Amino acid sequence: MFKQAAVLAATGVALLAGCGGVDEPQMEQEEIIANLIEAGYPARDIQVIDEAVFVGGDARVTLQASREMIQTPEGSQEQFRTTNLVGAHVTKICINPSPDFDDYLFLKQGLALAIENYNQLGLRFTLERGPANGCSANISISPTTENLSRAGFPDFGLPYANITMTTQLGNFSLDVTEHTITHEIGHALGLRHSDYYNVYISCLQYYGHNEGDMGVGAIPIPGTPETATWDGSVMNMCPHVNSNGEFTDSDITALVTLYGKPCGSVNVAEYRGQTGKQFRCVCASGAGGSVWGTNNYTDDSNICTAAVHAGVLTTSGGVAVVEVQPAQNTFIGTTRNGITTSSYGYWGGSYRFIGAQIPQPQTSPLCSTFNMMSYRGQTGRTVRCGCPTVSLGASFWGTDLYTDDSDVCVAAVHAGAITASGGDVTVTIQPGQSSYTSTSRYGVTSSGYGAWPGSISLSP
């Protein structure tokens, strides 16, 4: 039987972190307690143990952290996070085991797996087992014979500095150890228990008190559910014997939302040749930037604008899941969700989004959205596109063969492929010519020109 004490040993409750600035311990304790009550913690959940203040039975709260909890966070957003988060200046977090940590092989292996869990997400910081160089933040990790693992919340923009892991984890699978270390690191980065308001959701029996009602220190993370479920998150208070130690989709969304790379900083072209590779990035509110294609987008297209066009995000932003795709011969521009994309010819790399999307349109895209010059060298290739009512004053050069920078629609009228009222036309890519002849046909006159490196012909 996986007893309740063992369950708690495999999870722990978050410790809040910080440095006290009050000399008298009793005065410090009184301020911490007052701050916790103001932050929404019920008085029954607050205890003083060995001159330290705890909530939820084993969640230590220091003075600085309690002060940060009652501050109104900038850009407060409506899994859960604390008010305290890791600052943008932190790019490499080193987790440094104590000398006796590796004496417990299951802890050593579990730490390696937990670090891998975080690094696979491509967050704006990496985790590395220390000692190492170039660390912008450090966390020490050590074993304890107590029946609880413990960590804490960030303060001063740094992750909590100390994690203790119970050696009683040796009674369970390596997956449970991986789960527990991943869980405690999550606290050190500012994640709260997903079921902080009802421990029955993940725990087999009642333990102490619930952590408290919704408050400043339990802020919903956009894109994640505000209600917990059994085994729905690695941040649930209690795991179970069959835990696989891995993040759930909710955990991944929470971490990427808080600490993911901005999509604007990602160069998708760097992933060319890695078809099928997926990555996540974060879009802020709003959408703007050039996009070519529909469902499949050129790899220089603005990710966030394309995500709105694809229907996987709104202009309020969120986490985009991008999958790398190979080169495409044609990208069709369309208008969707208030975004108009452009058409394009061959491009050496593309991407698509993971998520529900509208099927590719079956109607012909507008000819004006294509850059026919992008097809140079693809003699014989055809592009089917449509023309609305044609502006007969647009520029075009040649007769039967037209320069590939000509306005397709007026050239199509001149070629007899459509009338001035518009219609669909087939554009065929042709090689460049040494000269282009001016003629008058169907009420329009083309211009003449000398040598040009690319041509098009037009047919109904």
C-alpha cells in the first residue's frame, strides 16, 4: 500500500524563500504571519516551527517572500503560479548536489531525468547539474532522512536556493523520484500546487489543511485549466506509484507561458532539414508581421501572425506549437481571422502549427498575391490563380510572353485568357527573353522591353 506519509514524502509542499531583514526573530515571524493572512492564507494553515513560519504543514515562508506575495504584480494575469517568478536575467540555473547526494543512486538518476524534463522544453533558461561555469543562478540539492521533500518559491528574481529530497524515495520507482525532483524544481521556479485548494484531488487521504483559498500567491496561468484532476499535473500535491515522472500538457503550457522563448526571437529557418521537429514559443497580445501561405507558411513568416491566421491562437496571444516542414513549391495566400497572408512560389523551408485548423481553401488565390519572379528557373511550372475586375491601367510588358514582373491580370486580358470582368487564369513559367514586343489587343496595349531574365505565358 502506498501510504499517505510516503505519498507526501514523494511530493513535499513548496517552501517560500527569502532573506530576512529583521534582527528579532519574533518580530519577523509576526510580519510574515500578517503578510500571509493579507495574501489570503487561512490562519489555521499557518504554523511556527523552530522559529520558522510554515503554511500547509511544511511550506516555509521567509520575510522577503511574504512581502512579495502581497505586492500587486506588474501585468498580473488572470495549473497556478506564485507572485514570485524567476527574472529575465537568469539564463542558466545550476543545480549543485551536496557531497552525499550521489550516495543515493536513485536521487542522482532522478536529478538527471528532472533536468532533462525542463531542458526539453526549450525555455529561456537552461538547467545544468553543477558545479558548472556561467551560472546566473544556483540551487543546492541535498538528501534528508525526513519524510518530506522540500523546496521554495523564488525571490529577488532568483529561483529558490535550496532543495532537500527525502531518501525514502528509494522505496519507490525511479519515475516517482524523477516526478518528485521535477515537482520541487517547479516550486523553485514559482509553480504552485495545482490542487492547492483541495488536497483530496491527488492525495489518498486528508493531510493537514488545504493550502488556502485563491489569493495573490495562486495566480492562474493562461492556457491551463483552473481546476486540478487526478494525475493531471506533475505539480499536484501527491503523485501515485504509477507516475511516469514526465510533464503533462498542462505543465508544459504553464512553463512555456511563464518562461518560454518569445516567438519573435525564433528563427525557424535554422531548423531546415529537421522535418517534424516541434518546438513551443510564446506570443504576446496583438499580431503583426508578414506571412506567406495558408496552413503551411514560409519559414520567414511571422509566427504569431501566422498562428492567428491558422486559428490556433487569438490576438490575445499564448503558446504556439510549431512543427518544421520541408520546402514547398507554392504558398497560397488567404484571409482568415482578420489576417491576410500573401502567396509565394518556391521557398526553401516552411512550418505548420499543431492544433485544429481550417482546411486549405479550394478556390483559386488572387494572382496579385503571387510573386511570379520567385518561380524563375522552374520553366513549365503552372500556377492557377484568380483575377477580380481587372485594372486595365496596370503595367505589363510583352506579347504572348510577358516579363515575370508584369501585372498578371491585365496581361491575361491582353493574352485573351480572361476578360476585363475577371476570372481564373493559368500562369506558366517561361525562360527569360532577349526582347519583349509591344502590341494592342482586347482594348489594352502592352509595353515593349529589352532583355529580361524571366517570363510568363497565360491561358484560360
